[in-house]
Amino acid sequence: MRIFVDMDGTLAKWNNVEFEQLFEKGYYRNLEPNANLVGEVRELIRNGEDVYILSAYLTESDYAYQEKLDWLNEYIPELTAEKTILLPYGENKAAYLKEHYSPIEHDDVLIDDYTQNLLEWKAYGGEGIKFLNGINHTRGTWKGLTTDGQTFHLRDTIQAFGNDAERMQGLLSSGDMSFRYQLLDRLRSDCDYYLGNGGAQDKFLWAGNIHSHIYFMRGLWNSLPEGEKPEWLSLSDIDNYEHRMLGARSDRTFDTVLSSAIKEAAAHDMETSGAVMSPETREKMLSSIVGGQNESRQSVRERLEEKSEPHNDTEDKTIFGAPGTMTKHRGNR
């Protein structure tokens, strides 16, 4: 497993500045590190993980390339030069790596703050982990793994993914195509059950959780030869399963929390009112209250949406220009 880590907005804190400031001497060299993430990346390197830096730079800048190298030398001195990959900004990171270094494998991980980079990476067969830096992820367009270097520790996420990658390698080692078809069909059936009678419960998934389940589906599908992919399942179908299953899990979590809150409030009201009733009557009343939770969920969501500011998460790096103007910049992806 190889681990590729972005710099701007990930290892280094992102600054919303005038576009021209990106070309000034010292801008990249003086960026403040995201200390927790930097510490975790250094720990991964010391523990023998295969870690690379994969970051874009402005080719028009006289300073960006060297200052990024100097920044890495200071904050991640364990990193070797051959594992530092800086590419011209605007390039597809996955395509650049494939063309200039090596193809992306199913267990290659990209840690990045920019959703588009992660989606492109996954399209080439790798896995992505989004770094939540406090200014991105405002609309939740990324549905995969995340880390903030604090609450969600990178080492734990990498370990969990590494376990899946090792398991996947074992599945693919036999070369038995019929087994791969059969397992892929089983995984698809699990998705349908999860979305139906399974009630969005992870215990009905072969892999034990949504992310791992979808990871194995993509890996198995990609391992099948071109021209022999199943007609009954495409990559877009797998993406759709992931989206629907994550939505179903969110709804189930919301229902559980809302149900518990309503039951607690109702029970409190009955107790404080001094009402005396049989257990059967009490349960019927609680069930009647909870029965309206789907309508409650919709109304809550509508209120939240009304209060939410519209925001374009195409993402996440915004450079502010003159007062009253704002320019989206794909910048140092």
C-alpha cells in the first residue's frame, strides 16, 4: 500500500489570499503546518509505511517549487527526495502519476482536501481520504473516508484500510474469475437487502460496513478483464449503491436519535403529569408519537435547509480578490 499526501490545505494550512500573493517570495515557505496531520504522517513514515508527497505547484511562480521542497525538509525531514512528487497545477494527479511514475493500484491511498482530486483518484482505481481542514467539506459532497488529524486519527483510518487491502489481495491471488463473479453478485445482493428488508444495518453486509463493502465491490469489478465485466453491474451502479446506502444509514441514524428523544420527552411528560396508565397503554401512546417521526424528520430537514447558506462545494479553495469579488481557483491542488 502506498500513501500519497497533498500539501496545500492538507499538510499546510490554506490561506485565502489575493491571487498575486501566491507568486510572492516566501508565501509557500511560511505556510503554517497542520501540526496534528504532519505528526501523524511522520509517524507513518517512521513505522515503515510507504508515504509520498503528491502536490501541485504554480509553474509560473519563481519560488513555489523550491519553497515547497524547503517546507517539507523542515516539517517532514524523514521524507526522501524520491518520494516527493510535485506536478504542475491543474494536472489530474492520478493521470500524472500513471503517466510519469506507475499505475494506481487498488490499495493506493490519496489524502487530499480537494474533492475533485479524490474523485479522479478513485476513477483510476485508488482510494481517497479527505482531510477536513475547517474550511472545506461544507456540503458533504465527498462520501468516502475522512480525517481531521485530531478526532478521526489518520493512523486508525490507514490501519482499517490496510486490513481491507490485505484481504482484497487474498481474494485476488487465486485468479479464479468465477469466484470473483459469484462474490461480486453476493455483494450486490447484500446491498439490495441493506436498502430493503435489512433496515440499513451493517450486520447484513458481507464486509461489515458500507465503505469496506463498496471497496471490495470496486476492487472485484476492476479486477475483471475488459470485455468480461458483468452486464448486471457497472461502476456507476456501484457508485449509486454507495450513495443510496449512505443516505439510508443517515436516515436510520436520524430516526434512532429522533425516536429516542421523542420517547424520552413523552415519558417525562407523562411522569411529571402524574398520569397513571397500564404498560400497554403507555407503549401504545409512545408508539403513536414515534410513528410520526418520518414527517418530523422531513420538517426538521426543511428548516435546516432554509437556514443553510448556499455554497458551492466544487470546492474548496477560494481566493478572495478585491472587496465584493470572489474568484474560484483550482490553485495548488
